[in-house]
Amino acid sequence: MPRASIRQLAAMRGEYEPQRAFQWVMTIQGLSGMEVLELSLRTVTPPSKDVEEIEIPFGNTSIFVPGRVLPQEGTVEFNDYLDKDTAGILERWSNQTADQYNGTVGYSKLIKREATITLYSPDYSDSRVYIIEGLWPKAVTPGTLDYGSSEVLQYSVTFRYDRYRMGENGAAGPGDLASSFGV
């Protein structure tokens, strides 16, 4: 079978429309100040997972089968604006998770949130959605202060989450997780 070429791709006349990396939004449900964070977003790493392997040795060989699914940490970068409380919103949520001053750790039901990352088509008529459950801030890190820079100060947040899935065309929301797995 001949290999596909760029000429074949061009001849498809738009059947292979690329997903733009700059047309997206992340929304975290139930978080006070979310509208400020949406406008402060700079970069996000879409969710991913790793599957542990189980080795079954037998004689002089081994076979491997899939084991536990481990969601990977994700990072989101936010621009910090002087007249909006981006840093404060992130710090307050982080302190609910674990407060370094009084030594308390928050209840999961109070700190974990549902989130979506929505990627849009060029004309915003179609979308692809990552649905994330159990999201919480593991680390909030302010950017480097630099006298020689004219860049916007950024905050980097490392998030942990319990699970995610990809919905199609914005049809699925966080409450649709069970039905997508046939439950």
C-alpha cells in the first residue's frame, strides 16, 4: 500500500482541519473567582494517564498485562494581573488543601472540584472536551521576579485529579462519567 503524502492531505480540501493549540478554555466548577482565572489562563497541559504493568513470569520468559491506571499530574500557568486577584484565588484554594500556618489539611469533599478543558474549532462551532474529576491544587508556584524582564508575572499550578475522560463535541459534562463507561 502506498504511503500517504502531503499532496493527498491537501487534496482532501479541509477534511484534516488541525486543532489549534490556542483556542481553548479551562473551567473549574464551584471555585469562587473562576471568571478571573478563565481570563488569566496562559497554558495548560491536557490530562493524561499511565497504566502500570503487571509482570507474570513463567519459566524463562514473562508476559505483561495492564494494571492500575494512574492519572498524571497536570500543570496550568496563569498570568497574574494587578487589578484582579489571580494570585489570591489560587493561594486561598491551595490553603484549603493544606494550610502551612495552622497545620490543617482540608476535607476532600471541600477542596476537590470538577473541571473541563474545552478546545474549540476555528469558528467555535465545534469543540472537544476533557472532563476532569477530583481536581485539587498540589502546588502553587509564583513565577520568577526579574528586573531585566518585561514579561507578565505568572503563577504555575500543579494539579492532581482522580480521573478524566474525553467527551465529544461538548456533549458530555462532568455528571455523564458513569454513562460513558456503560454503568
